[in-house]
Amino acid sequence: MKKFNQFHLVEPSPWPLTTSLCFFNMMMSMMIMFSKMNSMYFLISTMLLIYSAYLWSQDIHRESCLEGSHQDIVVKGFKFGMVIFILSECFFFFAMFWSYLHLAQTPAMEIGGMWPPKGIMTFDPKGIPFFNTIILVSSGVSVTWSHHSFSKKNYKESVVMMLITIFLGITFTALQAMEYYVSSFTIACSSYSSIYYLGTGFHGTHVIIGSMLLMICFLRMMYFHTSVNHTAMMECSIWYWHFVDVVWFFLYLIFYWWGV
């Protein structure tokens, strides 16, 4: 049956189940961290989630590069799945922006009838947020440059630009963490702080995931596990990274610039 089927029939794998359980455990440990101020369980569950995802990716790599199980029609399915995933994330952030704009246009009396609420010291849009915008725009340029160089078989330049993109992503995450550290309000202060941390935090999670995907692409390029005719993961990762760029642009305009 496997021999005459044009689709790759996936073998039984424990990794979807273990990854789901690790993700559930991470969410539960996050709630414990918020209520008990104990981050040890959250860090352990996060490390287990990363390890499970790594083992899953190893199996996918084996099926793709070593066994040759990913035919063209299978790769098209992967790309279509990534498009659907990005589209679903677009709706999530659309709901986030809708909530923010609704709260801003009709501020409740409990927060003083003003937006941002009284007592909330917002961030200067010309400070760290503006610098982060420059970083993400630059990373979008560098990752596109890397893909273009790879398609022209200029592998050395492609690797360098991919490494620059990863560095910019890590820098963005570090600056976002610094912004949280110096913030004068918490997620429980008001509706403004809740939607702010939810929006920027969820986007920051996407940046971390995108950086990890680009790291995997970088390692595959270094070990020659990818080629000009085998770039499905690189293309999907770059699509995801551009999506992160576009979302941050709207976050900056609405949360940081217009919202203050």
C-alpha cells in the first residue's frame, strides 16, 4: 500500500501526544507561576516541550532527507497547512486589535473614563518600541536576502544573512524582556495592561518560535541537509517570520503610537 500511494503515510509516532501533553503542562505551570510566584515548574515544562518538539523534528528530518518520503504533493500539503495556520493566527490578532480599539473608544468609568487609564505610564513610542520596529524590519530584509542568495546557490552569503536574522530576533526578544522589566504596571492593573501584555506577549512568543525555526534552517544549511530543490521548511519559516513582522507593525501603530 505504501509503495503505490503518492502520499506519505505517516507511521505511528508518540511525539504529537507528548508535545501536546508538554504544552498542556506548560500552561498549567504558567498559572501556578502567576499565583504562587514559582517559576521552576514552568521552566521544566518549557524545556520538556522544546525537547519533545526537537525529537519530533528529528523524525520529520529522517523521513524527508534520509528516506525521501516527502514527495512534491506532500510538500504542497505542508505549505498549504502553513498558510492555513498563519491565516488562523491573523484572526487571533485581529480579535486582539478589535478588543484594544473597543476598550480605547469606550473606556469604562472604573478606569476613569479615559484611555490609557489614569495612573498608567505608557511607553515612549520613540524609544524601545521604535528600535524594535527597526530590528524586525531589518530582519525581514535579511531573511529575504538569505533566501534569495540560497536560490542563487550563494550558500555562504545565505548562511551569514540567516545568522544575522537570528541575531536580530534574539535582540528583539531581549529588548522586549527589558521593556517588561522596567514597566510600571502589571497585567492585573487594568484592561489596558491586560490587553497590552496579552498582545505583545503573544507576539513575543511568535518571535521566539520563529527564531527557533530559523535556527533549525541555519543548522540544516550548515550540515547541507537542504538544497535549492528542497526548501519547504525554509520557505514556511520565512513566511512565518514575515507574518511576525507585519503583526508587529500593527502592534506598534495601535498599541504604542495611537494608543497613547
